[in-house]
Amino acid sequence: MKILTAAEWRPLADAHAARVDALVAPHLARRAGQVRHPVHDFLFTYYSQRPAQLRRWHPGFGVALEDAGEHAALKGYEQVECARGTGRHGAAHSTRVSKEYVASQRPLLEQLHALLSATAGRAPQLSCFGLHEWAMVHRSADFGTRHDWPLRLGQEGTDAVVESHRIGCSHFDAFRFFTPSARPLNTVQPGRDDRAAFEQPGCLHAGMDLYKHAFRLSPMVPSELVADCFELAREIRVLDMRAAPYDLSDLGFEPVRIETTEGKAAYVEAQRSFAERGAPLRARLVAECERLLAVVRQPATT
């Protein structure tokens, strides 16, 4: 168990908070003014982690913090007597993520390890062209839209794009938002319980979900990893919506016109780049799951 003094860990926590503050400040300002944003709000509305939770720093399992009473009350932590000696008021204490908490998360660790490993083991598929967002508004005159923004090509033009392309969405949490008329057009039918059988590293939503997987592993994994995944998800979301059928020009987003040959090429290039950037983050999450599972699977001592 590594032990960090307050002089060692507080600058790390402050640096993490400053990093997150710079990323979430625009969202907090919009929220205070009750202004919605169809692109950037997604990371705080679709995903369950709040900005304050993202801002809170955790060292991860295996690191104890001296003089960290504020951590002691957080879920997953325990306070133990510090081996460094005693303080003015008797035995000094350190705060750490408990082994019991890690053990309680074994089902989650095994689930995420299986999903992330299966995804990492597949070659990226780069031929979806972001059509999942188009399938979510297919025949929206009948079913409604998810965002109150105009469609670039109008309803008929949007429907024509969906109906003239091969739809191959492998991500359940995107597929489940397809309109009823678009669902049968998908060449695969991913389900809630078979994500590991379908997800692949070229998928934008699989890349964004690295953030979800990381924060679900908090406080067992270092917060730097969570923030790295958040930054990637933030950039992916911009491409996701630039390639969507909506006209977001008033917000300063130039569309990626995936209905054209040039737009498809631009989308594939960006998608490939995100897959390459997501690979090491996915590998770090797999390694964290394996490290934590090794702790859980250690034989009990007598």
C-alpha cells in the first residue's frame, strides 16, 4: 500500500479539479442560465456522473492518503491507522479504498472486463458513417425527434438517406433509440444483454462509453484515467453530432455531410483517429479491471 502525505496528494487533487473545471465551466454556465445544448449536454444528461463527481479526485485502490478526512465519508473508503507514526492527537490515520468495497464490485469488474476485452479484440469497423443518428429520426414526422433542431435535408431527404444506405449499428444504446420504422433496417439487432457480442472499437458510442466505464469504476481507479476518458468522449460527441442530420450551423458546427462521398471519407478518417486514441484508454481500463480482480481473487488469509 502506497501512502501519500497531504503535501503529496493535495496538489494532485487541486490539479485534477482545475483540469475538470476548465472542461465543465461552459456547461455549468449554461445550466445556470437554463440554456440547453444538443451537443455538449449529452455527457451530463445521458451519462449519470455529475460535474462535481467528475471533479472529485481519487487516487485509486492501493493508495492511502494521510490527512484526508473528507475522503473517509465517501463511498468505498475506509480509515485505518497509519504506519508512519502518531500525530498530536494520538495515532495518525490514512484513508484508502477498502478491499471489501473492491470485493463488492466483483460482478461489475467481471462484466466490464469481458466487454472491454471483447471490444478490444475486434478490428474497428469504419463503415457506419454515423447513420445511427439518422435512423433515430427516420420518419420522425410520425414518431417525433430527439432534438428541437431542423433537419439539414428536411424530412424526405433524411428518410431517403436512411433508406438508401446499409445501416449496421452495433451499439445497443444507440440502436434502442432508432424509430420503429428504422429498427428493421439495421443489419444487426444488438440487445441489452449481448453487448460483448457486438461492440467494436470503431463505434463512436463505444468510444464515448469508455468514460462511463471509467467513472463506474470510481473510486477504485485513478481520477486521471476518468478525466482522460471524459476528454475523449467530449471530442467524439462533437463528431457524432456534426455527422448527424441536424442543422447545427447556428451553434458553429460545420456538418460532416455523410450523404456525400467526401463527407463519408472525412467521417471515416475522424472515426479511425478516435479508434486509435481510444485503444490505449480501453487497454488501461482492462488492466485496471485485471488488477482489481486479482485482489478480489486472492485466497483469504487465516
